[in-house]
Amino acid sequence: MTAPTTSAAPPPAFRDASGHHYHAARLAADRRLTIAADHSAGLAAECAIKAILLDYLGSRLNDKQRPYSEDLKLDAQLNPPGGKRRKQPRTEYLHEHLPELWGQLTTLLDRRRARETGTLFLRLIGHNPFHDWNVADRYGDGTAISDADLRRHLRAAYELLAAHEQARVLGTGALA
């Protein structure tokens, strides 16, 4: 009898997943399926941001294949007055979901802005087009998502994909 083998899950393919979610969002938008389109646009953006963070901004995968940044992780801090250590919430350094994920992206880019980011990307991150995006909207009736919201989310997802692709094609290892 042979011992059972444990198959490790392959690492996430965020760039590829982003493209798939974006194309699904476009198809849904073309068919006026607003909820599906907006949800897929948000997933496309999340995956594109995670690909950018991993491929260009020093983030890594932990042992559970979840992306995080050491640059966002703080050492345990003492809380006054008892001297107890404060444990940093994992959401502060794990790359999880929009709209908080956008804030992590801008924080990491701000630290590298002068040397690694180009004007295309700086223009893109100047504002968070997903500030009002909520994954829970997928459970709604679609009235919470305006046509303008959907257009903004689709455009931002596309621009994130384009910024990643530009960096990949240029081969600079930077978002320039």
C-alpha cells in the first residue's frame, strides 16, 4: 500500500485570472447584466492589483498561497500602559479585497514612486475608483450600481490590466 500523496495547490495566477474576470465583466455589461458585470470588474481589479503587488512591488505569497507585504507588516508593538503586545490585524498586511486593497497599493507605490512608477500608473492611482465598490452588491437587485459606477469600475480594471501588461512588455521590472 502506498502512502497518500498531498498535492500542493498551484500558486494563484492573478494576472490570468484578472483577464478572465475582465472579459466576463465586458460580456455581462454588453448584455446589461449590471450586477454580474460590476462584480466581475471588481474581481478583475482585485486580481490585477495582486498581480502588480506580487510582480512589481515586492509582495509575496505566504504558506497558504495568500499575498502579503512585509512592508505593511509591523513588528509587534507595545500598548501602553500595561506593556502588552498588540497583534497587528492581518488585514493590514494581507492583500485581500477592495476597496482596502487599493489603499495598500497606493501605500506601497508611494514608497517607490520616484524610482519605479511611471506616469500611466501614477495617473491611475491618483484616486480610488472602487471607493464605493462592495462585494455585497452581488446580492442586490442592481439598483445600487449606476451606469456611471459600472463604467468607472470597468475602466479602472482595464487600466490596471494595461499597466501590468505594459510593465511586463517593457521588461523593466517596474511600473514605468
